[in-house]
Amino acid sequence: MSVSETVKKIIAEQAMLEPEDVTDASTLEDLGLDSLGLVECIFGIEEAFDIEVPFNANEPEKSDFDISSVASIVTAVESLVAAQS
């Protein structure tokens, strides 16, 4: 499973949607995810890829982790995974 597929699956689980309903252009808001859902997604991503996501839920605007869309989350995760290799 690709990084993109895995991230979309994690987000879909949190949003209680099917993975095919999660598109690159979707925002977490579009998918009905609130801040708690976002934190659960981050935990799921960290666990799935054994990475540490540089995201502070208390200060999301100060984060280097772009959560503006599903595509930006996938890109950020891909770069974290690559940096770990």
C-alpha cells in the first residue's frame, strides 16, 4: 500500500467514510474532521509509518506540517518517511 493510500485510509477511518471518498483535494473540514479527529489522524499516521509528525494541536499555525488538504498531508508524510530512510 502506498503512502497516499495509507494516509487516505487513516483519514477515512477517522471521518467514518470510505477511503475512495477521501480525495487529494479534500480538506479535513470537507471530510467533517474536527481538531480531535485531526489529532487521531496524526497518531494513526505516526503509528503506521513509525515517524514523528511535527505537529502541535495547540498551535497548528506554528507547525511545519501542512494540513491544508489531503494531498499536502500525503506530501508531508512522504517527506518525513524519506527523511527517516
